Amino acid sequence: MLATLTSQFARIAVTAIFAAAMGLAAAAQAPDPLIGTWKLDLAKSTFKPGPAPKSLTVVIEAAGKGIKVAVEGVGGDGTPVKFGYTSMRDGKDVPVTGSPNFDAAAITLSSPREGTILYKRAGKTAITAKTSVSMDGKTLLVTYDGTDAKGQALHNAYHYVKQ
């Protein structure tokens, strides 16, 4: 009888360990809430001093353990906007290509849904962007505070909708 109880206990323990391991594996492989295509909702966004861009789309893809960010659209003055970078989200500077406002970015995460991007120009932080993905994963809010390439102060609140 003791052997039977020990055997049943061992099966229960193995099953519990297996279930816990599977739960951890599933949690570790949870989809990154930032990954996807995000389209700017101009009606819910604010731009100070302005003008607001005519359109912006941000595509965020997995890149190994990091992310690849590609931004494309039309600026408020009608000029094309197209820049991008790849980051491990480890706080280290990475080069940004295509932007007149910054040449490097450093991303840190405070949670899977929130982070900070320091956009830099010539080694100095020009813009601090705070990012937040909604709990339902359908909206991305990005607030920019800093200065543009002309030294003009800006405070922009971008409201993106997942496509």
C-alpha cells in the first residue's frame, strides 16, 4: 500500500511539475504586445506646436530577442516621413536611419506594455518618448517631449490603433 501511495504521489508530483513548466513556457512565449502594424489616429492625437502629420504607420517586428521599428507616413508639411531602427530594448544606443530629428535611439522597458525611448541627436537626448500599449492590445500611446532638429520645443501625444 505504501508503494502504491508513493507511486501515486510521484505521478501527481510529476504531473504538477509538468503543468507548471508548460505554464511557464506559455507565459515566456506570450506575444509581445508591441509587435504589429499601428496606424495613427489623428483625431485622438495632439501635436504642440504642430502641424500634425498627415499620416503615420509604425510597423514593429520581432528581430531575434529585440524589435525592428519602421515608421512611414507624410509629415504636416507634406514631406515624406520614413525612418527606422532595430533595438534589443536594453537601454543601449542604436543607429536610427532616415530621421532629421535624431540619429540614435535607446529603448528600455518598464513592463511588457510600457517603455521609454530616448531619441538622440549627436549623442544628446533630444526627445523622450513614453510608450504604453493598452491592456486589450488595441491601442499604443506615445508621448514625445523634447526638441526637434531646429531646436523648437515639442510635446506630441500620438494615439495609434493596431491594424
